[in-house]
Amino acid sequence: MAETNTGAIYGVKALKYNGQALGLISEDGLQPGGDSPSKTRIWAAQKRNAPFAVLKSTPGTKTWTFTLIELSADNMIQVMGGTKESTGIYVPPTEDKDVQGVFDIETVTGHTIRIYNGVLTCNFANGINFSNVLGIECELEIQEAGEKPPYKVFPPGQVPPAGEIPSQS
């Protein structure tokens, strides 16, 4: 049965990095953010009631934030880099590593938001106590993607092409 596209997008089904699921995300899900575009108003001496022109001086940024709460070594490697020892111990990289690539936000409504060039920055969050779990707070910033658009929103029933995912060799 074909899924109905009501236009509503909700519910995180999975977040994938280069085709691989990142693990469980806190119940807050993914939150959009970033910096709004800035503009410069050009005033003319002869026209004082409104700007003569408005120029976009910076386009702004688009980001998504989330907290990864399933902290297996494999998930931590995907968001922060590093390695896993044969015993399952996570070993972080000696220097911060940029995690960059294709990200897919899959939703329960059947939509997929594909980000063609995302950069992930992360740090620990939430603390360790009896009312919360340790997490990794992540910010996914959408970067310029060359010939591709920064992102696409695929409706229910449309699957993003697997050929757009970089090989993981």
C-alpha cells in the first residue's frame, strides 16, 4: 500500500551517516537551527521613509542538533572518530576529527531528508546520574555540496539513491 503524503514530517525513524545508522537519539529528536541570513539596508538621502535596497550580506547557516544516547564504541566512532579495540573498548582520536559526509534523516512519516555534505561536531552531554543518561550532543551543519543542492526532502515512497553514498572502504 502506498504511503500518503500529507505534508507533515514527524518522528525520527533513523539518522544515518554515509548509509549507516548512528544509534538511538534522545526523545528530543532532531532540532533545526543555525544563523539567520543577515542583510544590509541601503538608504538614499532622497528616500528616507524606506531603504532604497536591501542586500543579503550573508546567507546564514542551517544546522540540526541532537543527542546520541546509544554510546556503543561503533556509534562513538561514527560521530567522534577513533577506534575500537578487540575487547570493545572505545579509543578516541588523539585530535578532534571532522566527521563529514552524507546524512539521511529518516522519519516515521516516510520522508527522508538527505544532507549531501554535513559536518558533525560533538561533545559529551547530560551527565551521569539516576535521572538521565550520558549522551553525545551533536551539531550537524549543512555545508556547500558542489554540484548537488545542500539537501533534498524525499516524500514517502521515494528512496534516496544509494549511489550517492560514498564507499566505506
